[in-house]
Amino acid sequence: MWQFLKRVSLTQWIIVSMVIGGLVGWLYPDTADPGAFSGSDLRPLSTTFLRMIKAIVVPIIFGTLVVGIAGHGDDLKRVGRLALKSIIYFEIVTTIALFIGLGAVHITKPGVGVRLPEDPSAGQQLGQGRPTISSVLEHLVPQSFFEAAARNEVLQVVFFSILFAAALTQVKGRPKEAMVGFAEGLAETMFKFTGIVMKFAPIGIGAAIAVTVSHSGIGVLINLGKLVLTLYGALVVFVVVALVPAALIARVPIRGFLRHVKEPALIAFATTSSEAALPKAMENMEKFGVSRRIVAFVLPTGYSFNLDGTTLYLSLASIFVAQAAGVHLSLGEQLIMMLTLMLTSKGVAAVPRASLVILAGTLSSFNLPLTGVAVILGVDELMDMARTTVNLVGNCLATCVMGRWEGEFKPAGHAPAPALAAQAAS
């Protein structure tokens, strides 16, 4: 029996724990009886796992970025080239996601027949915190690295780490060797730290699923099932129409990619947290053959600028509210709304319920009822699972595409692409 248990992979343990967690949440939902057990009682186990994962994020990003840039003699010009290529790729893919969401909501019309509640307080509260372009730019730069690290502000940590590494490239001799050695030791230690924490993953993920099912219930699928199914269907179409062609063009071995992305994707789905899957995703993409420099820059940056699942969801949800309110939007108004969503969804991944904040702000801008947010709140956790997973998979693929573009992606067992490598070098 012990030998059999040892042969069970981490992915298999996670799947088993998700099934058990779902059953516990369904059979023991929240109850009015204070002495009875409910799935929500497992929340501390889920929270403990998430806190351990979040403790990894800042040191692993700082260590890998500093080694990737300063350890190989990179300068700001080379980093700027990678940033420009990444932004171009991010914008192309997120634009496709927006229009797939727009098309899906017009085909299925999930908002038609939905009755909006009269109390708009939940939507108004979120709408008051909507981000602006200036606030996003100000949020990019940390006033203190330690404050950004304590708050797990990923984009601010990336900004500081890039400037720190660029400055370190101008330092000579033993001081540079000492700092690069420290960063390299930090990165390697945090990868080992991730391995230790992941042994707790089945327990933490099973508890997260139990809490979600206990809180939302199975009946929530019936109430707004059409909206949920539309989102899931649209995300599948997006993967087939956008991500698969991108993988084929960049000559990414799809089977190998799926093998390396399945564990972080399961973590993202179960916890609805991009941060929870980040350390394992970085480790697996590096194992897949993407250089540490590419992984350390593209993956954390994509978490703020390449939220494919979230942007698709936002386009779908905004038109859903318009349909539920009986408001007809012209094609021009819808295109302006898509542009607004594309801009305001950047750089706010660390905001709690960021997608709902952005949605509420967009609804206010186009005079749509904020009561629609209150309707979506009931099924947001179920939809968050899918969009967070697609965000994670899309960003992992982005590291492979950028690695191939830069000639720094050499998957094990596959020959490199000479044409793309030569093009990147030129």
C-alpha cells in the first residue's frame, strides 16, 4: 500500500482532493446550527496554503530577475526589447479574448430574462473603487520595496527588481559577484521551498474547493447556469482559436507544454488565485526549457498585462448586464466599451475582486445599472475558477512564445527552431 501511495503523482493527489473537497462542501454546507460541521470550517487549511504560497512570490521573482538580467550581463536595452515584444503579444491575445467574449454573449444572450435586484449597494461599493489610467501608472512604481514586498505587489516588485538588476550590471568586481551570488542562492532556495510547500497542496486545495462549494452551493449553477456555461464555452473557443495557433506558430510542443502546465493550472482553478500558482508555474516553465531570464520577466508581468480569461469575462459580463437591463448598445458604444475594458484591466491583478471592480467602473461609465454586479456576485467564484486558469495557461504559453522569439527556448527532447532563433538573434 505504501509503495502504491508513493507512486501517486502530485497532480493525481490534487484531483482526488478536489473531488473529496467538492463532496464535503456539498454534503456539509453552511448551516444555521452553530455546533454542526460545515465545509466552511476548512477555510483555515485553505488560507494557510495560500499564505505559504504568497510568502514565496516576492523572493522568487526578485532572485530570478536579478540573476536573469545581471547574471548574464543584460542591460536595459535588451530588457526593453523583451518588454516591447511581450506587450505586442499581450495586446494581440487580449484583443482576441475581448471579441470572443463579445461574440459569445451575443450568440447565447444569457442576460435576456434575468431579473436585476433593486438594491444596487453591492455594485456601488465596488464602483467607487474603479481604477483609472493615472492610478495604474502611479501604482506601478513602489515608494518602498519592503512595503511592496509585504503587500505582495507583484508589478511593483518586478519594476524594482529590473532597475536593481540594471544598476547591478554597472557594478564591477566582488560587490557584483556577491549580490549575484546572493540572488542566485535565494532563487534556488525558493524553488526548493516551493517543493516543500507543494506537499501540502492537496490538503489546501481540497479545503479551498470545500469552502467554495459550501459557500456558493450547487443551486447557484441552476440560477445563472447560462452565464457560467457561456463563459466556459467562450474560454474553450479562445484556447482553440488563440492559444493553440500561437503554440503551433512558435513551435511549442503541445504535449510537453500540457504536462508542465497541468499542476499550476489545477492550483489556479481550485484556489482562484494566480499568485498561488505562480511559483510552481515559474519552476515548471524553466524545466520545460524556457530560460530563467524569460520566465522571470514575462510570467510576473503577464499577470498584470495579459489576463486573457479576465478580459474575456469582462466583455461578456458587461454586455450581460446591458441585456438584463434591456439597454441596447450600438456597435460603436460596444467597441468603445471594449477599448475601455482593455485599458482599465491592466495592472490591477493585485486588487481584491479586481474583475468586479473594473466591471463596476465600466458599467458606471456607460450608465448601466450597478445592480448587475450584485447578480454576478452569486456565481463569480465559479467563473473565477475558469478565468484564473486561462490567465495562468495563457501566461505560461507567453513565456514559451517569447522564449522562442528570443531564441531562449529549448524544450528537452526537441530540436530548436533554427529559423526563429536566427530571426531573434538578428
